[in-house]
Amino acid sequence: MPNFREKSQVFILDKSNQSEPNSLKQEQWELEILKVENQGKELEWSNYENKEIASGYWLIIVANVKNLTNQTMAINTANFRIIGKNKNIYEHYQNLAIAENYGVYRKGQAILNSIIKPYERSKYYLVYDLPSDVEAEYIEFIPKLNEKGTLFKVNS
């Protein structure tokens, strides 16, 4: 496994320190991490009070993603992942129906193969079920799969 610290640019997420960026622009995308939420063990994901219980705890990443090109582009759950302080990598929650509905329930867009028109911005709620003993250290945004990503440090 490549050393992600050597291959990736790191940004610190800290709203109290405005000198540190929480957004970036790349060739095709502008990404802004708005919030990192620890939702605890129970996640309400619909207007009908449907709930899902985490095996550990729910970590929600709230992000705006803007297409900077003149072409329609796709974004997917595979473009984002969490790297824990234990250095393990955690993918987006696998029950995509719940993860998709949660994003819409929170007034965001569904992320699975989401299409973003040229120069438009969409808000996403990314859902992760992390083990109870794992603390997230980084959010990784991988604009082109199988290439290096950009890391956003999660402040505890």
C-alpha cells in the first residue's frame, strides 16, 4: 500500500482557524468540506423515522462538490474514503439504499453515480459506519480513481 502522506496533499479541517483551507480546486472539481458529524449509534434516514444501527458509530461528511468543466461529470462514493488514526482505510457505507436516502433526507443529493452538470454545485452527505474504537484522521478525496487523492485532516 502506498504511503498516502507522501502521495497526497493534506489540508487541515478547522473552522476556528480560517487561515487553513477546507476547500480545494483541481482541474475538474472544487470540493468544500462543510462539516464532519459524529451521529452516534443510531441514524435516522427518512421522514418516516426509519433508523439504521451502526456496528460502531456513524460518521457523516457534509461536502459541496462543484463541476469546474464544461462537460457533465459523475461523482461516486468511491471518490471518498476515511483513513483512521490506525491507518486503516474505510469505504462509504455499503447499504447504499440507506446512505442514498440519508443524503436526500438531509436535503442533499444522492451520491451513487451522481451527475453534476457543467459549473453546477451539489451538496452530499457521505455516510460511514466506523468501528467504535476507530477515530477518523483523514477524509480522502480521489477525483480520478486509482490516482493519488487529497487528504483533509479531521480535527478531534
